[in-house]
Amino acid sequence: MSNSRENILAAINANKPAPVELPEIPLFERKGDLVNVFIGALEFIGATSVKVTSLSEVDEYLESLQQAGTRLVNTIAELNGYNINAYKKANASELEALDTAFIKGRVGVAENGAIWVSESDMVNRLFPFICRKLVLVINAKDIVYNMHEAYRRIQVDEDGYGTFIAGPSKTADIEQSLVVGAHGPLELKVFIVS
Amino acid sequence: MSQPATHHNKAAAAFLKNGQRAQWHDETLWFVRAKRDKAAHQIPEWEALRNLGSQIKEHTLSNLDEYLLQFEANAKKNGIKVHWANNAAEHNQIVYEILLHHNAVNVVKSKSMLTEECGLNHYLAERKISVVDTDLGEYIVQLRNEPPSHIVLPAIHLKKEDVSNTFHKHLHTEKNNQDPVYLTRAARQVLRKKFITADAAITGVNFAVAETGGIVVCTNEGNADLGVHANKVHIACMGFEKIIPRAQDLSVFLRLLARSATGQPITTYSSHFHRPKAGQEMHIVLVNNGRTEQLGREAFRNSLKCIRCAACFNTCPVYRRSGGHSYHNSVAGPIGSILAPNLDMRKNADLPFASTLCGSCTNVCPVKINIHEQLWSWRQVLMAEGYGGSAKKASMKLMTGVLSKPAVYRLSTGMARFFMRYLPFLVNNRLNPWYKQRDMPSAPKESFKDWYKKNRNHE
Amino acid sequence: MKVGLFIPCYVDQFYPQVAVATLELLERYGCEVHYPLKQTCCGQPMANSGFASMAGGCDKNFIANFSGYEYIVCPSGSCALHIKEHLHSAEEPNAAATIRERIYELTEFITDVLKLEGVKASFPHKVGLHVSCHGQRMLHLSSMSEKVEKPFSKAEALLSTVDGLELFRTSRADECCGFGGTFCVTEEAVSVSMGNTRIKEHLANGVHYITGGDMSCLMHLEGLLKRQKIDIKVIHLAEILNTQ
């Protein structure tokens, strides 16, 4: 509304408290085997993880899905079967039948199992949400301990959209019974490449 | 002027009538609180994080206008359209006009307490726009035509048999199939179609970052993302206090939020929206609706630090035993009880009294809002403004009059009698609520004062 | 050490034995204890009902009674807290400030001022401790389950030195009992439900006594116990610490 902006800003200016300083945020660093902490966190949030030493192991998995006739999209150029063109322009109703999406994770957070996935890697913002099974591939060296380090590694507005994904979609809205697989993926599998 | 709602105590008593259900509600929410404790105790710097969260929010409040301007400028640069609404009506009108412009009649909405506060669903329904709440809990209560009873667990007042019946009626699920997995999958089928066939998506906002001009929305179900990404219009509605200065501040709040809310280390999705996707329009509505007034109330302004985690709900022994609907406000629980009087003192004068002032809320709060002190302070304001009724005031006056004057107090012919008459919880009268389920303390043969005069008097 | 004894009004009237135990205990530890006879009430019931503005008379009377004591000791966390937080006087601001600094809850006084590490008392019974909220969360007489802090409890430390006493913790160790001043009548149903949860947990432990530092919580629990004819007695901490 035309005057509301000015009215709100004026009222805030008149009513706001005396200045309070903005604190610096420490890193709260923790040493240790981050990969194992990360794997433990993934398990806790209902994701499965596989440690691999090369991408060829991910390729093998991907091929096994293809052979089984799975409808999948692979947005990772380093893997075999990179096929974004088939789905890039697809709308939601066309994507509804998508089974599996392979997407690169940028940064993993050991403490909570969250993985930062940015729009340029997911290609289509719908991929990580509309598929039944999401496969994220992350380098072991991109695992940090906590969110403070993670935010130092990422640029949140580098792409128009980015998200921390921590496990498969879930809900406990019926009597607090945990149900894995709400509206998004029913499954999350994470390949950790060292 | 509004009328007072059903007093919390009456609604609470009604809630407690179903003893088993009430006990389940209490125990289930206590379990959530216990999960929160476990999650917090895994972070050695938990108290330091609470301090940081609190300081960042206090700093933001003290520079709120500048940060909102910074946010607006950056959001616009990002191609987002920013709107300002001074009250609920303006908010609803803005949302309606955007939808009208796009000929949108089917809207999917992820959780937004602000749109509850503004009564958006009802407003749009009157204008032939259908809004489907896509968070499972909200979807359940929407089908039942009820408001959410909890800001994080909207359907926590219901049992699986209730959900089963509701879904059987509306979604034609098998009668009496109460399996949560079955029921969740059924909703998934229906809602996936809604996401895909909708014309627009509305979301709430957990955080808005001034320095980058983007917003963060946290869900476990993925419903906000599915709705937004599947649609050409995204409208994000937020109370303006959701603003934070820097992207790195998110690291503090995202460590605190889910742990405080449900004991999860983080929500499944913490989605950062900075620019609309190709071919999409993105709108953000910044809403006041009484927040500037609350900002001006020195004793109450830091309630605006709230990040809506509901930890204070889960820990509150009164909330757990009275249910969210007894608070007759879009935000229930202890935090709701200090927010609601700002919106309407007459209607909500009972809420600050729906507490024992035990202080648990203040100490679970991840941003250190002094909730119990504000409850106490609201009581003072509400009584000073005359919302206590004249009888209450008169009896208090009489009581303080006597207690201020030791001579009169002594003359009240036997203190026990005085107390039995005036100390509210000890009125010796079978109509007194104390006596309904509790015995009176037995009167001793002499007071301590009398004993002291006999045994120790140095005077 | 000159101590002014502040006895909550309802303790004076209904639980004189708690006041006697507090007095005798302090005397045993070498304090010179006075009970100012013109004390009435701290004003908390009015303040918590939203009428702190009317508590000026109570404040004035409190200041008149308790000025000049080195320490003021009270066997109630709640009443001590009220004085500490809300005693004010426009005419005598310094006197009010001094009293706010000098007021102590009993276990706090024993632990922090007298610095006693143990007591010579004997109470060979199964006892459950009721942690009162004002003492715990506002006076910090013990750590709280909400916070990530080192566990401690001034009351438990003292009770652990009592001969024969077997202490039992409840699963929700520091949940409020639901007394809450006027809350116990204005929100009768919730108040009773809260009290019953506490009792249920103590019953599960098989205790014979519930003790605590605030007689108001105990009075509420006692009312429920008696009505339900449950064979658990309430007893103030001072009474246990004063057993010989």
C-alpha cells in the first residue's frame, strides 16, 4: 500500500530501542573424523550413505538403476548417463513420474547431515523434491563440522536458489509418529567420494 | 471493541475433561521437550548460541528500519517484488490482488503463522480463491475446519483415529485404517496433484536476509519447495521481524531452530530463495499488524525476537494440559500469551494469567525472550487498564489495605480467619475452587507469631 | 550475625512448625535471629495478580520491619524472590535496595553465607524432593533441565548429608506443581492436573515424604494428597534439616 511503507518505517524509527551491537560469530570448531560424524548424522536423519573412493562406483549404481528401468535424471556431468536435456524444460506434471535424481552436493555438514545443493547443480529446482529417491554425491573434502563453517564456504545468493537438504522428506504430524516420505523424496542416498 | 473470548481456564477445564486424551497430549509434548533437551545437550556451546541468537535479534530490532530498507533494495535487485502491509487487511488485499492479476484460483500454501494471524484463507475463500494448506498437520486441521493448535505441530490435539475419520470422509481412505504411513501416503497422493495443478504458491518465511535480499523457508515435508517450484507465482508473507542482517547469522539460527522445535539437528529442507526461477514471479509481503506498537512497548518489545520454534509450548505445563485452542489466538502457548494482548487487550486479557510463572519458557527459548517476566508485566498492564473487573480490584485493595497496616492486620481477630477470607487460594468456602479437589490445610493451634511471642520475644 | 527472620504469611498461619524449625536451625548455626513482629506479607499475591501497583503499603511495611539486619532469611524461594525482584520504595530507595541485596532463601543462606557443607540431622525415610520453580529458575538454587549447564542442587547437597535419608528423583525432575499463587484457583483444573502429575511420579518412587523449599507448593500437593487419601506426607526442608 502506498503509504504503508512510509508509515511502518516511521513508526519503527520512532519506537526502536537504543543501538545494540551485532556480535561476531565464532566458528566453534571441532576436530575429528568429520566423515564418520557426517555418516552418523545421516543415519540419524534417515538417510543412507556409501563411502566410495571413485565416481566409478557411483556409475555402477546408476547403471544398475538404468538397467532396472528406473526413470532417472542425472545432473552430474562427471557421471555416465548425464541426461539433463531430457528433463530440463519439463514441467511439474511431466516430472511427477520421475523416480530418481542424481545431484551434486556442494558442502556437507557433519554435525547435522545437511548438504548444500545449489540451483546450478540441480538444474531444475523441482528435481530434488519431485523425485521419489534423491541421490546426492559429495566429496569428502567438502564436509565441514558445523553450519558456521558451511556458511563461510557457500555463497547463498550465488544462484537464485539453494537449499540445505538433510535426509528424505518426513513428517510426524499424525500422533508424532515419524513417517519418512512426506511430499518430497521417500529416500535419500548419499555417496561420499574420498 | 472486541469481546473477551472464552476464558482460557474454562477451555482448559473442558480440554481436561477427556482425561486420557489430555494425558496423551501432555506426555507427547513432554516427549518432544525431552528430545529437545537431548539435542541441546549435544551442543556444548548451546548457551553461547542462545546468547548469539538473542544479540543478533536485539541488534536487528535496534536497526530494524535500516535493515528493512537494505532488504527491500537487495530483494528488488534480485527481481523480487516487495510489498508493505500495515495491517492484516492490507496484507490480505495485497495477496488477493497478486492472485487476481494472475487469474489464480487454486493456491497451495505452506506453513505460515502470519497468514493465520491475518485470516488469509477465509478472506480468499470469500473471494472464490481456494487455498490448500500443504503441511500435513495443517492440511488435517483445514479439512476439519479447525485452526492449528500448535505452531509447529498443528494437529497435535488430534489422535490418529481422528485423522483416519477425517481422511475417510474427505479423501475416501479406508474406514478405520489408522496407520500413520497409510494416511500420510494418502495425503501425499492428493497433495502432489494440488502442487502440480495449482496456479500460485504462498509460503511463510523463517528468515529474511538483509544483506542478500533473500528469504529462507524451513520444512521437513518439502511442501514449500514443491509448491513454489511447481508454480509460476510465489508469494512469501512475513512479519517484518523475521529480518536478520547477514547470511552467516543463519548458521546460528539454523543450529537453534529445529533442535529447539522438535529435537532434530536441522529441518530436512532449509531453502534459500533469492531470485525467482525463469518465468516465475516472486513477491514478498512485509507485514506490520501491530508489530511497530509492540516495538514501542519497552517491556514487551523483545517478544519480536521470536523465531517460532514452539519450544515454550512444549515445555509449558499449562499448554500441555490445556491444548492450543484454549488460547484463542493464532499463536498459542507462552509466547502467544505475550503477543496476543498487543493485538487486542480485551479479547486476550486472560492469557497472561494462563501461567504459573514457572519460568521454564524463558529458559528453553533459543533467543532468550524473558517470556515469564513479560507475562507478569502484561498482568500489571492489563489490570491498570481495567481489564480485571472492578470486583477483583476492590478485593485486592481491601487485602493490600489490611496487609499494609500491621495494626489492622493484627486486629483482624485471628489471622487464620483473615487469610481464610482474603487470600484467594485459601478462602474457606466450599465454593472455593481450591476445595473442589484439594483439602484445606488444617489450622494449627497457634500461629508462629503467637509461638514466638511466648518463646522468644526479644522486643 | 544478626538475621531478620522473614516468615511468609501463610506459613505463619498454617505451618508454624516450619517457621519454628527455620528459627531453631539458624540459632543452632550460631545466628542471632529476630522475628520482626509487625511483618505481614511480601505482596506477591497482589503483584502476581497484576496489582503490583497496590503493593506500596506492603513494601513500606516490609522496609520498616527489615531495615538494619545484616541478613534476611526466608524459608521460601518464592517470597524471597518477590522481595529480591520487586521491593521498591520511592521514599526510601536505598533501604529497599539494601534489603533486596540482603534477602536469602534458607538453603541458599546455609550454603552460600554460612558455607555449611553438611548438617547434623537424621531422617531415616524415603524422600522425594519437589523443586520449586522460583527457587530453581530465578534464584538459581539448582541447575535446570532446560539449560546446558553443570548439574547442581543446593537442597540435594544438604539433604545428602542427612543421616538415613534416601532421596528419590522424579522423571520430570523440575516440572512445576501448578500452585502458582492465585493460579491455583483461577486455573483450578490445570493446577490440579499439574499437581497430580507430580504426585504420580513421587508415588512411583515409593516415597513417604515430599520435601521442598517452598511451603506453598507443598500446601497444594498436601491438599491433593489428603483429598485422595494418599499416604505421603509433605515436610519442609527446614524441618528435615532441623531433626536431631
